[in-house]
Amino acid sequence: MPWVSFLRENAAFLFAGFLFAFTSSYGQTYFISLFAGEIRGEFGLTDGQWGGIYTLGTTLSAIAMIGAGVLTDRFRARTLAIWISIGLALACLALASVPNAVVLIAVIFALRFFGQGMMSQLSAVSMARWFVATRGRALSVASMGFSVAQAILPVIFVALLGVIAWRGLWVLAAVLVLITIPVQRRLLRLERTPSSMAEANQALGMGGKHWTRGQVLRSPLFWLMVPALLGPPAWGTALFFQQVHLTEVKGWDLVSFVALMPLFTGAAIGATFASGGAIDRFGARRLIPFYMLPFALSFLILAFAQTIGHAAIGLAVFGIGQGMQATIPASFWAEYFGTRHLGSIKAIAAAIMVFGSAIGPGVSGALIDFGITFPEQMISIAVYFLLAGLCATVGVIRFRSALAMAT
């Protein structure tokens, strides 16, 4: 199907996925970390203490995702989106009024659970289930919500931070979340139920069957994929979480660094659409061996970067990795394990990724407190990505014959 026809015929569903992804931004690390300096200053926290709070709150949200993520198998996206949006708006208001560092743990949990966790889960599962032959393209379009938000929200909110108190900006974030609810309702007024969609568009996994979550957890392939699942959220989160520290160590202006986000986004968008098209043509299995490489290269570039121009190159390469990350894992679960239980399977994967995003800030913050700057940590992180890619490659090679039985 040509792109124009695909977009025209599926505009409402695609824009709903885009909107879910965009709205998740208020619970994403790159957005929360914009206020790291103000939060640390308000409560007298070190980098390690702030990272520890963030890690604890995010870890709790990862645990909650294991149970809550299965709701995407049982309820319409339209219904879930309302409650998730309300929860995210309340979390934004809670951060606007948080009184102390102890309560901050609960607030971070809520932001991460409703934003990064459930809203992102809703976007990815909806696209992977609603679309089969064009799954890659659907995931590409919906993932633009992440990219567009990351391109414009940091620039806007950093600029507003100069004239509006940081707590007031979180009130604004809550209002923006609530505004999306009537839009969601209109876009999905003709939405079909997850069960009916699954029955109408069966997509079998390995061995020609639909895998349950228990079966997936007993498969070696799942565990070989875990390092790749953990890596991008862990160290990508650390990169944006420590952006204030990074710019201080490198001697760069924070505003100049944040201004590179559109470049990062442009690279991510290009990679998202390219990988989405490649998925529809070749399958996720052919791309798995390569999608860790841009992450490794980007961290090496940033580790040795001396100027903001070098940082631009590093972020552009990182954007390529993020673009591939937006489409390949979500398609992988449907391709290898089928779509009938996709929500519950994706919930485990999402929990691992959320947990990964908890590890990054905590580990990097603790190492900074011990005197190891984040740029110094980046070489080891690059090695991690290479090893994670090797594990994933071993997995897809080992199970390629079982996948052939699905077709």
C-alpha cells in the first residue's frame, strides 16, 4: 500500500498512537531532567541522591507495569487512555506541589508509571495489534510522537524556565495532558476492541502459535534479548538525565546542548521511517543484529567530544539508534511470539525497559559522586551495547528455524 493511501485510510488510528507517544513525554527522563538543577537545589540533593530517588521511583513503576500492562489486552485504548491521562496529569500537579524529597519518590513513581510506562505501552501495543502487514510503518508513524515531543518540548520549557517558576511549568504540563483527552475520544470513537482486532488479524509467532507470557519467560530467546532491552533505556536515560552534569563537565552551555534536540529528532525520524519500512520488507529479525551499533558509536563520540559541534554528531548518531529502537523491539515481540497475548508480553518487556531507565540514573549518579564523570563512563557503556547486540544476534540466529514455521 502506498504511503499516502496508508496514511489517509488509517489517519485516526495513527494519530491516536502518535498522540499517546507524544503525551508520554511528561513522564520521560529527558523532560523531567530539565528540572534536575531546580529539584536538587530545592531539596539540597547531590547527583547521587537525586539519581537514587529517581531510580527507586522508576523501579517501583517497572514493578507496577508487570501487572498493569496486561490491561492493554483487556480494555479498549480509548478507555485506558482517559484514565492514564488523568493519572499523568495528577502526577504533574503532584510534582508542582511536592513538599520534600521523601514524597518526591512517590511523585517520580507516578510520572514514570503513567507517562513512560503505560502511555508508551498503549501506543506501541495498539499499533502492533491494529496493524499486521504494515506494522512497521504504523509503529514508525506513532513513534513520531516521541520524536516530535523530544524536539520541541525541551526547547519550549527551558525557555519558559527563565520566566516561569519550575513548579508552575508542571501545572502547565498537567493542563496540556488533560487537553488531549477529548482529542483521544474523537480519534477512537470507532475503535474496535482488542479481542476483536486480535481475532480478525491473527499473527502467529514461532512454531506457528501464539505464545503466552509464561511460555515467553521460559524461552532462551527472551533472556538473550534482555541486555538489548535494558541498554537503550538505561544509558539513553542516563544521557539525558545527566545532561546538566555533562554540559558542566564539557564546558558547554545547557541551552546550546538542548538546542541540538531537533537534530537528534531529525535523525531519529529518518531512522524510524527507514527501519519501519525495512521491518515490513525484511522482518525485525534481519535488523536485530545491527540496532545496537548506533548506540555504541554515539557514546564513543560523546565520550571524546570537545565542542558542541562534536556533540551534535554524537546526538545525531544516537538519534539513529533511538529511531530503530522505536520500531524494532515492538515488532519483534509480535513477530516472534504472536499477537494474541501481545499486551501481557509487552508488559514484561516494558517493565524491563522501565527498570533499565531506573538503573541508568542511579548508577551514573553514584559514579559521579565517586568522582567518575559521565563522559568517563561512556566508553564502558559503548562496550555494553556491543555485547548486548551480540547476545541478541545469537538469539535470532538460534531461533530462526522456529520462526520460519509461523509463515
